[in-house]
Amino acid sequence: MKWLNREHKRIAVFGCGNPLFGDDGFGSAVIEKLNQIKNLPPDVVLEDVGTGIREVLFDYILDPSLRPRKIVIVDAASQQGRRAGEVFLISPSEIPHEKVHDFSLHQFPTVNMLSELAEGTGTEVIIVAVQPESIPESVCPGLSQSVAEAVPLACNIIKKIIFDESEVR
């Protein structure tokens, strides 16, 4: 996989999903909006990884020199009891083992990789998710209105993560 920056960064923010499938494009939309930030700290990377997050995480597991202190994953994730467009934070450890496949971050076997990073390396992993309204089975680009309206809130949450961390250093 070709990705932007192979050097160590303090915070890595990855937008996941496929914008050709409705609300699955949430992660891409958030990264696109975040890329408009003019004063982004140089030790932060924003990247739209599409559906290729596993390759990036695998690189982090294998090469400690690349590992950031914090990884933020942005994705659409269906969770029972949430309303369409609701933005929520979750860590890999908060996903019940029996619910890993119900918590549909693309049927995330990647949860195991995120858990390994968080527990085995001390890397903090945060998932910024939105409850999708629609992820069609065939190509249908564009976010639903409720999910499109959630993009600025997700961006504000991520900016707070980035800039609060910068002030602590």
C-alpha cells in the first residue's frame, strides 16, 4: 500500500471506508475536511486509507519506529440503539468480544490488530465512529444528510484530540 508518510508521527488519523458506498465514505469525508486545517502540527498525519487500514496497522505492529503515540480511526460503524448520524467514541477494548462482528467496522478483524497495538505497545487507539443511515450493497456515492451533518462534529472531536495533545507536550 502506498501511503503518505513513512516516518514516525505522534498522532496518526486514518479515515476508513469507501465513498462509493453511501455513508461508508464518512472516514474519507472527515479526512478531506481535516486536511483544510492550516496550523496542523507537523508530527500529525491525516490519511484517507479507504479500505486498506489493515496494511497500515500491520506495518505499525511490525515496525516500532513507525508507531505513533496515538492512532485515531474514523469510520462508519453500526451499533444497535444509536441514531443515524450519531458520532461516538470507542476503544478496541470497549467492543465486547461477542459483538466484534456486530460492530461493523467492515467486519473489523482489524479489532484484533488495534487491540494488539493498544495493549501490546502502549499506543493509544481511539475510534471516532458515526452511526450510518445507509451503506448500500451496490455503488451509490454520497453521504446521507444525517451523516454529512455529522462530519463537522467528528472533525471538532479530532481537532480537540490533536491540539489538546500538542499543548501537553
